[in-house]
Amino acid sequence: MVDKPTDGTRDRPPRQLPVPDTVSPQMQAIIAKPLDPAFNIAPQTTAQWKQRVGDGARATEAILPALFAVLDVTVEPAEFGAAKAFVITPNSIPPANRHRLLMHLHGGIRVMNPGLAGTREAVLMAGYVGYKVFSVDYRIPPDFPFLAALDDAVTAYREVLKGTEARNIGIFGTSAGGSLTFTTLLRAKDEGLSMPGAIATGTPTVDLSKTGD
């Protein structure tokens, strides 16, 4: 038993969490991997940030060619106005999806996953669901601070609207990409742009006031 501290706080000792047996063996192997000891250590200089971002991007890019092959998709760089992007096209698109497209905003705490590294989630969506996906390679800090990412996302959406009806567009992203989905739509609404037919946001960061857990 742990003694209760006398200063009104609650002490919870360290504990070990077992790898769940309710997920696939492949997922169990991922969960069981040791944590990156530098994960919660924030770089202190611009050079350190760029090193962290570059190392992460190279690690992700190394696994992408195999993913492209397994899911049978092609990935090509593109530009939407001033915004850069990648177009991910499955080699087989169901008839119901041929007039639809998805716009993807990648995660990475707004500073990670530049370039091709940001396409992994979009590749999964294109390959498994059979949609053509535009993944926006939005500009990131430290070279391009806020509002650059939002400007790029809105620019890309504006360009996509020129060739596709809003009701046939879906916008999605996880984490930073989820919150960027919301802010993109707020800006688009302010500019009088049509709203998309669907959105999907995974674990979006939406409240930075630190009022919750």
C-alpha cells in the first residue's frame, strides 16, 4: 500500500501495462516496441528541430515504397495554386467513387512529416477504400510559422473546388491534421466557400486552453 501524501496530492506509483491480446499479432509487436527516449524532449534550437523532423521523415519515407506496392497505388507530386500536395491514386477505383475525392491534411504536431512522409495516412485511405486522395504538403515551422499551414490548406481546398463539387469532397486528417481540418473549414466559411460533403477528424487538437485532461 502506498502512503497518502500529507500535502493534499495523490501519489500513483509506476506500473507496467501489458500488451493487449485483443489486437492482431502485428499490432502487438508495434505496441511492445520500446518508447523513443527522446519523444518528450523538446529540441531547443532550430537546428535541433530540423534534425528531429528530418530523421522522422527519412524513417517514414523508407517504408513507403513497400506500402505503395502492397496497396497498389501511385503517388505523384502536384500543386494546387501556391500549395504543394501529393496525388494518391489507387489503380482500381470503384465506380461510385470516381466522381469523388478526398483531401488529406497530415498529422505531426504541425512540425513533423514534411514531403512524402506526410502521405502515409492518405495512402492507406486510397488503397483500402478506393478513393483518389490529395494530400496537402503544407508548410511547417520553423521556416514557415503559423498561419502558413492554414493558408496552404485553404488554398488547396479552393483549388479543389474548381474541379469537383463540394458535396463530392471529403476532408480528413488526424491529430494536427484533424484540427487543421476544422480551422480550414472555419476560414473557408468566412470566405464564402461551399462546405465539403464530409469530414473526418481523428484525435484532433481543438482546445489549447489546458482546461481538460
